[in-house]
Amino acid sequence: MAIRTIYIVLFSTILFFGCGDDQIFKQNLKDFANYQWEKGQTLTFAPKIEDTTQACNLILAFRHVHGYQFANLRLGILQKAPSGAETLKSYNVMVAEGDGYLSECSGDYCDLEAILETNFRFHEIGDYTFTLQHEMPVEKLPNVMEVGIIIEKNDVD
């Protein structure tokens, strides 16, 4: 009985202390009236970066209603560095393939985390902004619940 208790305490300690948090930044925005993302509506995220040596993954978090009618989500992302330097990139995120979603769905809600860039490095320490807007061929992109950005460590070194 005592050995079993020791194993449980040891296992719990390893789980608690052994699983480090690799997320540098995570935020989701839910500002979509009637679950519609309007053309021109921008979403702004403001991560504070403290390490320029760390390789990162830039991830899009996308929550949609089951019934999202496109196989993809085209995005424009404007990244602004603390110095004011700007970089604009377009991304095409696959949401569905064949007859099914690539998202994890539970009931009517579906969540997708898609890696936009791997081994991404920030060149300056300080406050960045990422401004997103959809580049889909519709004025109102339906069935959108949340959009977010996740920046996590990528331990490739």
C-alpha cells in the first residue's frame, strides 16, 4: 500500500513539474455578431516578446460552427515590430478535406489549430501587434465563432 502511494505521488509530481508551458502567447477573440466575420473587420493581438533567440511556432486558432461552407480560410496578417517595421503575409488555412473537417468537432462547435509558421523567430524584444483580416471572396464570412493566435516555443535547437 505504501509503495502504491509513493508511485502515485511520484507520478503526480512528474506530471505537475515535468510538463512545462511552451506557450509564449495565446488569445482568442469572439467579436463576431451573428457568427459573421465581416470583410474589413480586423482582429488585433498584442504579444510581448522577451526572447529573440527562441524558435517559435505561429498558430491560428479557429473556432467555427459545424456548417462552415468553405474548405479553407484565407487570411492576411500584418505583423508590426516594436520598431515599427511591418510585414504583411497571406495564408491559406485548410479547414476541410474531402467530406470532413480537419477541425475537432463536438456537437455544433469545431476547433482547429493550424500551424502558420514553424521555426519563426522574432528579431526584436518588445510589444508586437498581429492584425488579422479574412481574405475570402465574400463580404460576410459566416459561421465564425472565434479566431486566435498562439505563439509557442519550438525546441529545434
